[in-house]
Amino acid sequence: MTTGAAPFSKFEFMIAWRYLKAKRSEGGVSIMTLISLIGIALAVAALVIVLAVRSGFRAEFVDTIVGSNAHVTVYNAGTITVTGTVDRSIQDFDAVAGRLSGIDGVTRAAPLVRGQVMVSYQDRNSGIQVYGIRAADLKTIPRIANPEASWGDIDAFPLGIAIGSGVAQQLGVGIGDRVKLISPNGARTAFGVSPRIKSYTVTYIFTAGRYDIDSTRAYLPFSAAQEFFNREGVADEIEVMVEDPEAVDRFVPLILQNADAQSFTQTWKQVAGSFLRALRIEDNVMFVIMAVLVLLSTMNIVSGLIMLVKNKGKDIGILRTIGMSEGTILRVFFICGAGIGIVGTAIGVVLGVLFVVNIDNIFAAVNFVSGGGVWDPSIRGLYELPAELRAVDVAKAVGLSLGLSFLITIFPARRAARMNPVEALRYE
């Protein structure tokens, strides 16, 4: 009566369900089923969490780069001066910036003056990198104009200096305080080179979201920076922003075509290339490790089904003698294993999503219990552990778990289907 039944019919699911919930005294393996389910759920949850953190870390890392720095920087290859030094300054910077701004897909091009100096306030000192930029251009830098946190008024930038929150913390300064910039490349005298020292009022403090940026960066008005670094009438580089930073390489030929003949470029991908490669390698390694963890968890299904087949040998023999086909037996035990995989995967996805959604609270609790220091921004660059749930990452976790669960279930299911009913009932 069963040979003509359609595959995966209702009675096959009924038999599989009875086998899964059967107690050990009834020949079932309910404890093994529970262990398998818990193992798969934890492995899938871990995979979802790792993929979310991986995606969030890269997205935040890249966003802090493209949101605080030039997407493409244009430099001058330089000319040899009469003194034998190389002059890399850009003379006609406004004209070059105008031509670059006209390229389709370029959002702006801004001339910059840049230099490294020491900043001092009372008895505290710190080394910083100063960017000379016009106020209108500063307002177009996303992580500076719209930072995670800010103090003061960016509109007051032309009246003083803007500094990162890390610099402000190191110096102990606030809005309205005057800091000294000290450059060793000052005026040449008969007694040598005297350092250049000038004071500026702190008008704006920003938190860009990257520790290394907030603790080392300051902005001066373009004309003030030209005067301080003795760069009157020239710029050191031109900062170019584009609509699609991920596709920045396709803008390079157009930028070089519209820049001066001696110009060369450097993209944000070239600057951060080592970090991006490290992230890519870490992503691949972590995915392989977590895939192995899921595989080990799904192996519990095999052991559980093998025990179930052994315990249910009599039942299999009876079912075969009344006309149930090998295919039907195979599907019954396949449903048993696949059901564990499906339920475990579903629970794992829910647990993983809940963890990612509440990751800030969880890490805050861990940080509180451990006494702090769980996440050190000076080492990792970012101030907190980012996580981004993406449908494609969840789909990868689900697909991997279900694929392994279905695949390894086939082997014990085939063993059950090929069991000889005579041998199964011989000693019964």
C-alpha cells in the first residue's frame, strides 16, 4: 500500500517524528537529537555573528577612511631647484582643482597644505598632522563636518584651528583655549634654523570615529597654513572626492588627464591596501574555521541517526515486510536528520541575529564584568566592535548549515534503507 505513495508524503513525516521524539526505552535517541540540535544552533549562531562582525568591521573601517580622507590625492612629481632640492609644490592649484571638479563623478577637488608639527598647551605636548584647507572644503568632509561627536562650531573654523577629540584629550584643551603649533622648519638665521611658533584658538573639536585620526589630526584655514608652513601661493596636494569610492580606480586616468603633466595620484585603496588585504585574508580564514565548526556540529546528526537505525532495526524489518520500499525508508531517516538540521539552523539564526542586534549591550556588560579594556581603540582603530547584519551573510550561514545537514544525513539513511529485513528480524 505504500509503494505507490508520493515521495515525502504525510505518513513518512509522521514516522520520522515518532522516531525523533521516542525515548531511549522505546529505542529512540532523544538525548542525542537534543545534543545535535543544540550543537548546530550554536555553530550557526557563531557563524552569523562572525559574518556580521566581519561585514560591520570592514564597512566601518572603509567608511572612516573614505569619510575622513581624500579618495584620490594628486601630487606634483617635483622639479629640481637651483639649490639642488626637489620642489613638489603645486603652483596653479586653483586651476587644477577647477578642472578636476568638472570631471563627471567627482564631487569636489580641494587644494591642501600639509605638515607635521608639535602642538603644545601649558605643559603638555603632542605630535600632530596639520591639514590646511578652506572652510567650504572642510564642510564637505563627511566624518569631519558630521562627526560622531563634536564641540564648538565648524562655522568658526576660519577664526582658529579644528582638532580631533583625541588631540584635545591629550592636551586637556577645550573650545576657546589657545594652543601653540611648533615647527622645526622655521626661519634660517646666522645661528641656524629657529623653530616657527604660532598660537591658534581652538574653535572646533571633532570625533571622526577612528582613533588614529582623532588623536593626530588638526585643520587650519588654508591661508593660515600657507603662512605657517611658508607655502604662500602654492599647495602641497589636491584632495579629490568621488561619488563612488569603491570604483575610485576608474577615475584615475581622467584625473591624470586633467591634472598637470608632472602629476601623479594615490588612491585611498593604495594607502589602505595592506589593511584591506589583511581583512580579506582574515575573512576567508574565519569563514573556513566557522565552516569546520558547523561541519563538526552536524556530524552529531550522523552518530544520532546511526544509533537510531540500530535501535529501530526491528521496526525497519517490519516496515519492509509489509511493503515499504527502500526509498521510503531512506526518506524517513533523511527527514529525521534534515529536520534536526532545519530546526537547529533556525534556532541558530535567531540566536545570532539577537546577539548582533544587542552586541553593544553585551559588550558593555562584558566590559563591566571584566573591569574594562575588552576593546582597545588604540590597537583596533575603531572605538567599538561594529556589526552589520546582511541578508547575504545570513543566507551563507543557512545554506552552509542546511547543505551539510542534508548531505551527511544521506549516509545513515542509505544504511537504514539497505538493511535486510530478514537479518533485522532473525533474532526477534
